[in-house]
Amino acid sequence: MHMHQDSLSPSAENLSSVSQPGLILPTPSMQNQIHELAKTLPPPRKQNTACDACRARKVKCNRLPGSDKHCLSKNYPCTHYVQQATSEKKRSSVTRRPRGLPSTHLRYVTPVPDHYHKSKSPSGVSTPPLASPTQENGAIAPIPTQVQSLPLLVRYGFYPPLTLNSPTREVLSYLFSPPEDSIPYSRVKSPYALWGELGYKLEDDEFKAEFALDLVEVFFQIVHTRIPLLNPAQFRNRLQLHPPKILSNEKPLPPLHPALVATVLAWGTKFSEHALLVADRRRPNKQSLLAKTMIDRARDLAEALKVHRIASPDHVVIGLLIEPLQSQNPEDSNGFHSFWLTSATRHLLHMQINHKSVMANIEDPEARGTMIFAWWMACICDAYASAYYRRKPVLDDEDYDIDFYTADPVSPDVAESHTPIPSPREQLEGYYRAAHSLARTTRHMSRQLWRPTTESEGLPYEVLCSFITALTDWRDEFLTLVGVPSNFEGEWDFVSAVSSCASDATYHVMWIILFNALDEFGVKEINDVTRMGNPASPIPTVAQIDTAKRKVVDEALHGALRIAGLAGVLTSNGYLRLDPAVMHVSCFQAGTLLARLGRPEVSNCIEGLEQYSYSYEEAGDQAIEMKRTYTQIRAGETDLNHMASVVPRMAPASHAMLVDSPMLG
């Protein structure tokens, strides 16, 4: 497969600060189309709600409790005992979840001391609290000097309070307030000096509004294409960064959730090429301190407004958007611990979105479509994260009974048009069907791999064979449909490139995860022989176990080489600079395996992580560690345990493998 940057043509409609040569980004019309797909999703099929008499006689019931015409005509009691029993059974199977959130994952905002709630005049008489910073004309009033010395969360989070009804301009005053560790005024001209030579421009309210609009456009061009949870047109209308002109008979639009605004703007700072951010990145590590601050403030604001504790559709969306915004290093104390993903998942369970009967009763198609997207994203991400970060998944297969939405029948005209590219809806449905199938396999893997008995005794051979079969079956059924085609021709736009590569890489990284677990834990039957001299139960032959282990090695090595090839293609086009962490874990896992095996193709993954480091700082550290591991292995060290006997010796290689290189044996 060969995809060149020259074949990509820029779009004239991309008007935000993302200006990368040869980059095709979704236009505003395409952004709206992506969200409009949600409205076309039919509701899940309703469960059988017939009354007991009609159910027993197998006749049609009009499903009006106590007034069914069949029951009335025959003088039968119109009851629903069977349905109630079924519903109670389903409900009880779900109420055992969610488990309690670990207390170590909860970070509370420090309570406001009493002396911050009121101020006293020199005479000792208490004065009223400060008013909201928004004046009657819509402008932001200057903050009194005595308030500037208060902690930032106290000043903007509680005093004056930021609530769900706060105008967006007040939210911007908090988000774009000077950094708390600003350089003293005596040394610099502006408290924004830490944010680069153009940081002083944030002192102007009009500049804040224009800057925020740019960040919003970047979000919808880059992030929305991968996480389509928002209505672009509605979000822009409710942003109201300028005082709106409302007619007397018009009802004003409610303001956006402050934490949602903060999260969207934080995403924008990751990828925007605005002059202010470009200047802020002029440091040795090329990281923007403003972008880091925006992430922290978005998270702090979400916690202050109890996004993680109160179940609501807005809080579900905010949680799903914050999770991939953070550091992807599991060892980072402020990084990816699945806290926000878990919170969003528990909110969905609390609202019973996992029940088809509840989902079907959501009348608003947009609200229903958003919750469908949210549920499946949470379901799939929970499974994948459990494999990536070695934890048990929150959800089980029996925790939900909603059917995956199906497309309307394809008309004969469309079927005979021989259109080579499926519609966006067909692409989206195909992706989620394949992703859900792989998520179920991944969920089962995580429950077996990351438990104490596996760590201490090893993975049973029978379980290993079941994983091999499941992953092979998925490849045969789905990979050609959602992965990267081997004979791809034509232009490769940003959305298609990242989506196809992500589906392809996510499958192959599961083999790498299985390889790593086997290398660390070994096969239980072999471990029993090693420990006790004879097995506790009949075991397969050593040859059978070696065959299974070699299969895992072959697939893991092939997957790592393929991911390295995909990373090389995306890096050459500059796509990983604009990827919201979709390929990050796969690139890291594949590169680490190639480095441990001393494969020179690791250079593709290293270059990919270096490009990722513009948006995710930890990726730069991962690239450095990968280089160190590769150098040690090439110097003669070994980094393998239980799988060392079946890993093939590396043949000399002086060039990177192509994406579609044959699987190595």
C-alpha cells in the first residue's frame, strides 16, 4: 500500500488555524453531517410488553395497562406480572454494578475557607460578597485587587460562583486568567508572560472571544470527527461569546455547560496553530504551557461542578471528552486512570441507557442518537482500556441488552450504483459493529489475563487457545471491512486515514498484549511442571503448547510490523500531530515489542511518538525509552522470559518494512 502526501489536496473551507500543507480536514458541512447521523439512528426494538392474558392467548395486545380490549371483552384481569418479573430480573442483574469508585481516584476541590465568603471593612463590619463579574452591558468587569490574591479556584469556582447558568464569557475569564505561578510584575510587563511572547493579548476580552472561537473550530475539525458527541451548529449558537440580540418574544438560549466549554477549548489548544500557541511552544520541549493549563482547569472545573458525581447527558459527554484529553501514560499521576471514562459509564448505567426499553422511549432523535453514540463509545473504550492498562473492565456482556442500531435497507438504486466508497453512516455502523465484536473478545481477555491466579500460575493452555481462535475469527470476518485495504487507491483524507488505521492497529495490538502476558506469566501447564516436577492434571504435549506460542509470536510480530508501517504513513502525512490519541497506544505497544526484539522497524514508531509529543508530552519520553531499549538489545542484552524459546532470531535488516509485508514465521 502506497499513500503519498502529494495526492492530498487542501480544502478551501478549512478556515481555522490548522494550516498543514496537504491536509484534508472535514468542512463545517461535513461536521454537521457526522452529527446528523445520530438523528437517523432508529430506536432499539421495544421489548414485549403484552399483558399476561394476551401473552398466554398469543393475540395482539394494545399495551394499555388495565384497558386492553381483549381483556375487557372476555372479562379477563389485565395484568402484567410476567413483564414485571422479567424487568425485575434484568434490573437486578445490572444493579449489582457499578462497583464503588476507589476513593483514591476522587480528587475534590479544597473547600473555601470561611474568610473567603465575606470580606470585612476596616471598621470590622461585614460587606456583601462580590457581585458577578459580568456587567449589565455584557462586558467583563475588572476583578478587584483584593480578590486577585485569592486562589484561582476560589476566585472563579466559588467566589463569584461559576454555575451551570454562568455566561460563557465568565467561563472564559476563569479559563484564560493568568497562570497562578506568574512571574512577578516587577520583572515582566504582563502576568501572562509564562505563556509566551504573545500571552499578553489574553488581557483583552475581545481577543479572548476570538481566540476561543478559533479553538472551537479546531475541535470540530480534528476531535469531533473521531468523537461525534456534539451538535456543531447548536454548540456554536449557544456559545454566545458576544452579547446576543434577543427579540422581546424570543426565549434566550441556555448557556453551555462551563465544563463542556472548558473541555472543548482545551482540546483546541492541543492542535491549534494559532500564533499565540505557536509562540508558547517555542521552548526546548516544544510544549505549550497554556495547553497544559487549559487541561488542568477543564478537569478542575468539571470536578467543582460535580460532573463525576451527578448523572446527566451533559456529564456523560464531558467525561468521555476529558478522558482522552489527558496524559496516556498509566504511570502519570495526572494521566489516564479511566476515572472520567468510568464516571461516564456509571452515569449511563444510572440513567439505564443500557436498557433497550429506556433507549426506545427517548423521543428526541438527537438526544437518543447522542446517547447511542455515548453508550457504544463507553462500552468499547472500557474494554480496550482494560487491555491497555491491565485492569478489569467495568462492564460485562450481561450488563446491557440494547441492540446495536441497524441501517435502513439500501435502495436498489444505491446498490446498483457501484459506488466504491460507502456512505458515512455505513462506514460508522461498520466500524462500531467491528469494534464492539473486538471489544467483547478484549473484555474476556482482560478478565482472564489480569487476575492474581494468572499472574502467579500462568495462563491455562485451553484459555490461550480460545483467545487465538477468537482473534483469528475476528480478523477473518471484520479486518478487510474496517482495516486498511491492501490495494488502496485515490486520496486518503484525514478521517478515513485515522479511522482505518485505528481499526487495523487496534486488532493487531491485541496480539501484542497477549504476547506480553504470555512472556510475563507463561503457560500454566508448563509452569506446573517446572514448579512441581509433574503436572497436577493431564496436559497437552509440549509440541502443542509451543505451536500455540509460536502462533502468538508470529501474529504479534506481524502486527507490530504492520502498525509500524501504518505509523510511518501517518507520520509522513503529519496526521499523528493531529490525532486525538487514537493510534497512540498501538504505536507505543508495537514500538516497544520491536525494540525488545531488536527490530530496526522500531524507527517508524519512534518517529510517530515524536510527532505525537507535540500534543501528548509523555509520547516524547516513550520515544526516548524505546531508543534506549533498542540500543541495549542490539548490544546483546535480552528482554524476554517465557517466550524467549519461540521468538525467531532477527535477520539483518537495513530498511523499514512496508505496511503489507508478509507475516514473518
